[in-house]
Amino acid sequence: MEYAPTTRAIAVGVDGSPESLAAVDWAAREAGRLGLPLHVVHAWLWQPLDVPLAQDREVEARRAQGVLDEAVAAVRGVEPELEVSAEIVSDTPVPALLAAADAAGMLVLGSRGHGALVGFLLGSYGQQVIAEATRPVVSVRAPREGEQPSPAAVESGEVVVGQQGGKEESAPVLGFAFEAAAARGVGVRAVRAWSLPPLYAYSPGSLRLVDEAGGLEPFERKALAEALRPWRERYPGVPVTEHVEIGSAGQVLLSVTRDAGLLVVGRRVRQAPLGPRIGSVAHAALHHAPCPVAVVPHE
């Protein structure tokens, strides 16, 4: 899977919650930075309950339209000149959001953070959307109670990106991170976490490569440098900090995101026996990172 610059509209899912409005704010600013249109999506499907409750389809339809109108008004307050389209999709959230993601350059959703994902990301919905989306999905944490939102801090902080494997498989992840950093005028902090391999993982070929590099940590540093080389060349104006550390990938990444404006992690595209998975690193990032998190699919 090769990296392709974001040229399609950015899609954002809304449901009227504070979390989704935080996503709208971030998506509008990102669309403005990248010079892209924004598409606002609200999934609403009229499904009368089989219980003795008063239900009015017209009232519910007006409520759905109100959710959309509120989101569009929020966009206008942030980026008045931005090209915006809005749509109520007659479907349940997961297929509606997956379709929006497939047609867009990226999908933006809201998250409470530091705990279960809410709104469109309630329960298994969020994991299913992130695990199955064909495009990057950005999760934006809403401010906690008593916390003042700071868009400026999000925009001025560096972009932290997790790099794993070789340069080919990490290309979509690194490409997304460098594009975001260039648009913001900030640097990239590229993080590669490593651990001591089990004995059975050694082979004559791998041992030779490690020996040539001068040891395990120099080998990891060389792998990161090689993966970054084409992106340094493509984005010469983006400062890069290389961070190689032994430890759990999720923990190492989270340890350097305190002042980050965006955290970018990868999600391997593969079919697990129990269905699509987002992976342990993305799971940790989505639940505990203090900044927006982009999950980028790659092979």
C-alpha cells in the first residue's frame, strides 16, 4: 500500500455530542490547512420502537437536521470561507461512516479519551469503523469537564508518528505524518520502539544484519533512518527528531505525546480470525493520548 497525498474532501461524523463538535472543529481547521472541502455526515435511520412510546417521525427528522445544522454553523465559525457539504445518511452509524470514509481522504470522529470512546464510537461501533475503514481515521478528544479547549496548542505541537517494520510498509503512516506537519509548519518526532527478540526469532540472516549494524539498538536506529530518508527528501522544510527506545510501542509513543499536536499510528490491513482489529498500539493511543490520534491503514 503506497502513500497518496490527501486530495479528497475530509469527512467528519456528527451526532450532536460535544465529542462530535470537537471533531468538527478539528476537521474544519485541517481542511482549511490542506485547502480541501469538508463533508459533514450524520447517520439517522427511522426505526420505530416496538414499545408503547409516542414517536413522531417528523420530530425526529427535524432533530437530525438540527444536528447537521449545528455542525455546519460550527464550521462557519472556524473557517468561514471553507467549502462545506452536509448530508443525513439513512443508515446505521457503522456503514454510513465507512462509506463516508471510503469516499473521502480521511474520516474524523469524536472521542472522550482516557476511557471508552463515545458518540459514534460507542462500544464496538468505534473499533469496527477504525478497523474496517479504507482511509485514515482521526479521533479527536473532546475537552474534559473544566478543561478549556486549546486549538492553538493542537496546531503548534509537533506531529508524533510511530514507525514499525520496513520503509515500504510504514510509508502510508510516515507520509500522513509529514503531510500533516508540513501543513502546520511543525516538526515530526518519529518513534521506533524495540524489544529483545526471543531466541527462536534469530536466524543467520537476521544475525548478520544485526552484526553489520553494530548491535540491536544501532540496527533499529538504522532501520528508522532508512524509513525516514525519502520523507526527509520530499519534505525538506520539516524538522525531524528520531526517537529510538526499548520498550512497549504503545508506552514509548505515549511517553512523548504530552505536547504533541497529533499522534499518527498505523493499522495493519489483515483479516483476523475474530474479525478486523485495530491493534494494541492504536488501541492504547486512542484511549490514552492527550492529542488527536490518526490511525492509518497499511499493508
